[in-house]
Amino acid sequence: MQITNICCIGAGYVGGPTMAIIAKQCPEIKVTVVDLNEARIAAWNDQDMDNMPVYEPGLSDVVAQARGRNLFFSTDVDKAIDEAQMIFISVNTPTKTYGSGKGMGADLKWIELCARQIARVSKSNKIIVEKSTLPVRTAEAIKDILQYAGNDIEFQVLSNPEFLAEGTAVEDLLNPDRVLIGGDSSPEGKRAIESLVEIYNNWIPRERILTTNVWSSELSKLVANAFLAQRISSINAISELCEKTEADVNEVARAIGMDSRIGPKFLKASVGFGGSCFQKDILNLVYISRSFGLTEVADYWEQVIIMNDHQKKRFALNIVRKLYNTVSGKKIAFLGWAFKKDTNDTRESAAIYVADYLLNEQAELRVYDPKVVERQVYADLDYLGSRTAEQNRASIGVGADPYEVCKGAHAIAVLTEWDEFKDYDWERIYDGMLKPAKIFDGRNLLDADKLRSIGFIVQSIGTKS
Ligand code: NAD
Ligand code: UGA
């Protein structure tokens, strides 16, 4: 079937950019992105591109080009479902916070609501595409709900997980390593797969579009994230050993990464991985494995998370130790709050947890991040529930000028690898700080030798200070 009308439910970090690129590359397809969140849709429709809800390099140009032509953002979910031949479900699937599977399994409440709404509203045959990251066999539940809707409509359910990384979403969507599409092997299933292949084939070579059965596709997404996160936890584990042995983790990463079987990517030691997905997806993998009684499999993957939690805590405790075992009343400047550079997303950012540890030690924190606004920093801390909103506001401040944020600080902690931090006037920052002026570089971003020559005491990850 030639697709001319697409709807995407969920206008978040995945739905927005993914649909903007489809609209850009396929001008003959009408793409409507819908969301229950009115403020989010209004922001996508805002003429001032600085107000877009998702910051991604290059995205505002893509949206400006397609919006109003064949890309639309709306809160009228029913209408968009009714009109579409193909519906992407791109809603959030966070870790459950209640009941069975609490803290481990994915909360599929929003997925199910979408399926029920599609079943209720649809008047013609439709292809449903799972774009959200889902536990393996979720398509079975979606099919069940659609099948028993009693409206004689034929639904095909495909799995088409998204592999974009935030901060490089536009580049990743335009030039992906692969696109994965899982579907049924029935003739109808194959036709549905082919419809989606044709859309991507407008700009992605056929050999990079991989088709599998639904379950392999669903599971591959969880496994891809687990493997990526595992590499970070592996190098972070080695970073702690490096700090004890005078080996340098950057040199070790380079040495092992040049082995073509290992490869150089995702070997950057850090304060710990963050982001909305790695932890959630691994916890989900662990939960699924445990639910099948696969204890060793579950324990193996859980260790990736345990190591990551350890790395965040270790970074915070090291700051306390190096500041003479007390940070009570001391000012510590945070450079960066986002979970990685080039995004305004702070979900599960390591900075939140490092801040929480330091606030428990009664530190006074000041934060600067080029893309994260003050209310987000407070929302992240309030969400943890470690202390009251008033207490959070009394002990952490957010500034718009990095030099002011660092002024009078006992120490600086680099939590996000924003490029601009490298180009600061570090002599000026040094002059404004209390001495000894200490820097804890959680991203191995700054030139430690240069900083030492200015007078800073520098502690990087995975190198002996
Ligand atoms: P998000 O929270 O940014 O966006 C989800 C949106 O869905 C929200 O705006 C929410 O209001 C909306 N929504 C929820 N239920 C709805 C409903 N019933 N009707 C209409 N709108 C509804 O989430 P995200 O980061 O875009 O992630 C979405 C999915 O994609 C998740 O499963 C995630 O694991 C996966 N994923 C995310 C990334 C990423 O980089 N963020 C990458 C790959 C995959
Ligand atoms: C990750 C995956 O890379 C995407 O393929 C996937 O689609 C996405 O999750 C998802 O499912 O949500 P993302 O979380 O946006 O993308 O960003 P990454 O570049 O993977 O970084 C994740 C975290 O790991 C960041 O905190 C980053 O700073 C950290 N990281 C990354 C390291 O500490 N070291 C590295 O070498 C690489």
C-alpha cells in the first residue's frame, strides 16, 4: 500500500525529530504528530524556533522547512488516527513506579491507552508501528486489543525501534547504520513491512533496511542499548583500577579500541551514563530475564547498572574526600546538568545523582548548563524526593553565566561534555575561586596539563591525580 498519510502518537524526543525527518524526506506524505500535552504541541507550533520543546542541532531548520507543508503538530488525536493509514506509537515507556515490576519493568500504560484509542476511533484498515522501545512480545498485547475491538478492521502491527541518540538525532535519522522493521510473515504482514520499507527507502539504501520477525525486532532494541551501556560500564570499571595503578584510562581505551574486534566507540570513561533509556531498558531486560527464571542472565546485565550507580557515587564521594572530607557549607560549581552535550534533556543525568549525594553532605551547589533551564534542575531534584522543594532551592542555585557560577567556589565539577567548557578563560575562573582551586572532570573533557599550569588541582576520571 502506498502510504500518503501518517500519524505519530507522542511528540517527544523521538516522535518529533523522527516525524520531522520523514516529512522532510517524503514531501508527498502528510505527517501529523499528536500529543495529549497541549504545551508541548504549542511549542512545536511556535514560530520562534528557540521555543521548540526538543533541542537538537539542525532540527529547527528541518521543522521550519516541513511544518505547515506536510508536517503538522496537533492535540486532536482522534482525527489524526482516523485519517492515517499508518500510525506510529512513540509514547513514553518509563520504568514502573508502582505495583509488580516496580523499579524494573516498563510501564506500558500509555502504550495500551494508544492501542485502545486506535481500536475505538479507526474506521479503515491501518498499519500500527511500534516506535517506542518495548519489552519483547508487546506486539501480542497490542494485537489482542486491536483484534477484539469488534469493528471488522484489519490491523497489522510492526516493530520499528528507533536507534537515534540525542544530540545527533538529525544526523542519525538522515544516515542511520540500519533501520529495523519487524513484522508478521503472513502475506498481509509482508505487505505492511514493505509499505514501511518504501517510506525509509526514500532516503536510506535498501541494504541498510533490515527486516525480521516482530519479536527479534522488539528484543534487538533492548539488546542494542544493553550492549552500548555495557561498554561504558566496562570502561568505567577499568577507570577505577587505573586510578589505583597509574594506568591512564584514555590510553587504555585507545589501546584496546584499535583492535578492530573491539572498536573505538563508546569507550569514553565518564561520571556514569545517563539518559532516559539505558537504565530503563536494561532494567527491563533484567526483569524479563528474571520473569523467565533466567537468574544468571538477569544478574549479568544487572551488573551494568550496579557499576553505573557505583561510578556516580564514587565521583561524588571523591569530591568530598578531596575537599578534606567535608563539603558542608562549601560552594561547588557544576558545569553541565544535561545527560550529554547538545541536548536539553536531563532525564537520569549523572549530575542529578552527584548533586543529591553532595546535598546530603550539605554542600552549596551552583549550576551552569547552556541548555538546561533553572526550573528543570529543581524539577529533577524534587522528583528524587530526598528533601523538600524549599530545601532544594535553598542549597542549589542555577546561573546563566559560567564565570559567575564558578566565582568563589571551592571546586568545579564537570558533569556534561559541552564543547564550550574547553574554550573558557580558565585563568579568569581560577582567579575568582577559593584556593586550592580544584576541578573534578567527570568527562575527561578539559586539558588537565594546561589547567595544572594555571594552578588548578585536577582530578580526571581514570587517571591518578
Ligand atoms: P517523551 O516523554 O519525550 O515523549 C513521549 C510523549 O508521548 C509525551 O509528550 C507524552 O505526552 C506523549 N503521550 C503519552 N501518552 C500519550 C497518549 N496516550 N496520547 C498522546 N500522547 C501521549 O519520550 P521519548 O524520549 O520521545 O521516548 C519515547 C519512546 O521512544 C520511549 O519508549 C523510549 O524508550 C524510546 N526511545 C527514546 C529515545 C530517545 O533518545 N529519547 C531513543 C530511542 C527510543
Ligand atoms: C542511546 C543510544 O546511543 C541510542 O542508540 C538509543 O536509540 C537511545 O539511547 C535510546 O534508546 O534512547 P542516548 O541515550 O541519546 O542514546 O545517548 P548516548 O550517546 O548513547 O549516551 C548515553 C549516555 O552515555 C550519556 O550520558 C553519555 O554521556 C554516556 N556515554 C556515552 C559515556 O559515558 N561514554 C561513552 O563512551 C558514550
